[in-house]
Amino acid sequence: MLRCVRTTIRLDDALLREAKALAARTGRTLTAVIEDGLRETLSRHKKRRNRVPTAMLTFKGKGLRPGLDLDDTAGILDIMDGGR
């Protein structure tokens, strides 16, 4: 048997309206909608925490090319095409 605890939380008015509307559309209680949202958020954070870091393999060198920015897709494509 699950033990339930009462608590008070503050929610943004628009968020509360959306949650109530979802509960009404799906025939569920507001509590069930909030619990599901909280479970989903906690699950996502747990998955991130359990991720194994991926090592980036490099060849013929000691890492990334000087000046290479992995956040600059256009720059990477330019280098791959022989532009820089």
C-alpha cells in the first residue's frame, strides 16, 4: 500500500489551468497528472545521471584540430570540405 502525504505547492496560474484541463480531458485527477509529470521529470534526470561518458576517438594526433569548435557545424563542414 502506498503512503500518501499532503503538501502545499505553488504553481503558475497558467500551468495549473493546463494541468486541470488535461486532467478533465483524460478523466484523471489533478493529483495524478502532477504525479505523472513529476515521475517523468525525475526519470529523465536519473537517465542523464546514469549515462556513461562517450570518449571521442581521434586519429593521428593528440586531440581536436586547433581552432575547431564542435558547436560550429558550418565550420566543421568547411574543414571537412578542405576549406580551412
